[in-house]
Amino acid sequence: MLDWVLDLLFPPQCPACGRYTERRDTWCDSCFAGLVKPHRLPLDAEMYSLFDGGVWGLGVYEAGLRDMLRQLKYDGKKGLLPGLHRYMAAGLRQLPLAAGNGRQEGLRCNKSRVDVDVSRGNVLAVPVPLHPDRLKERGFNQSEFLFREPLAALAIPWQGALVRCRATTPQFGLTAAERRGNLKGAFALAEEATAAGDALTGKKVVLVDDIMTTGATLQECALVLKEAGAASLMGIVAASGRK
């Protein structure tokens, strides 16, 4: 009843173009179709060597998509999640990891291939973690909110294999070199992954985050995962300004 009254007084509008929509907190069909743009991101030599499966953006960090991601991350607007999950699912289905009926037959990345067989349990998704203080302040990890449910629908298991072991200066405004220095040694294996010993050995790891700017965060996480025995890495972000 309350939703009906709310829609009557304040009809839902597309956050990108302002057109009226049937559902609140999501895009109109026209804008939605233009937002879902999975693409492989350009990487420097070091990141390229770490991510043999590439790093993929599901869309471009601009306009309506940027606004919704920021509102989720900084304002805690969890009501945006149904619309964002629709976007995430559409993008993930277009990536090589979404082959078959909920079964992943392979990660095809231009000329490279990273074989994935979910039935053998050799693939898992790992989110970029928040520092405990930031997690307590925010109340959630936006990467988990964005990715966990859509990846579960693709039968890709989730593991919080990383922790952020020290607080860092906010990355905004820092140069690429400053970002790398700021994050040096900021990540480590989580206790559950360490206790399991070989939890990551031989695994095909899909490292996920909300956005990618310079790639410094993904790179530092990748170094820890590789050292722990991950066989291959693929990165996926909800959006990136890189094209």
C-alpha cells in the first residue's frame, strides 16, 4: 500500500535520463541496454602478467551507473541492489565465464584461455576486502553486495580469502605511483584461507571489486593470491573509467 502511494506521488524515474519507469531505483530499458558494456580493460605489463584471464569491466563508470554505485557505496542505499543485480547479471552473462546453462566451460580472454570446471571445484570468487574499521563504519562490503548473488546464480562459489591488514589513505587524488605505494602490504590471506593450508592452490580465482581506476588495489590483491598458490586470475569490476 505504501509503495503504491509513493509511486503515485513520486513516480519512479530512470536515474540516467529521467524517463518514468515501472520499477523504482532502476533504469529504463533504453538506458539499461546502453549501460551493459562488458569489455576487457587495458593493463600495464605487471598487471597483465598477473591476470592471465584479463580484467573485465561490466560497464563504463559514468552517468547513471556511476551515480547508483556511489549511492550504494557511500549512502548505503540498499534499495538500489535489485536494479544493480539486474545490471550485474546481464554483464556477467556476456563474459566468457557464463558459458552453458549455469555451468562454466571456460574463460576465453582474447587469445588466452583459462579453463574452468565448476564441478571439480577449481574456481572461486574472492572480493577485494575492506579494512575492519571501514567495514564497521559502512556496515557492508559493496563488492560482496554487488557480486555475490549474481555469481552464485552462475554456480561460482564465494570465499573471503583476503583481509585488509592495515588502514590506508583514501586513494582519491593520488597518482598511480602513490596509489601503489599506499597499498603496498595492505592485504593478506584471511585466517580461514591460511588455516586451510592449500585453500587457493591450483584454483582459478575470480577477483571482484566495485570499480577500477589505476588497478593498484587489484594488483596488490593479486600478488597475495598468486603467492598463496592461485593457478590463474581473472578480475571483474562493476564499472571502470578505462575503456
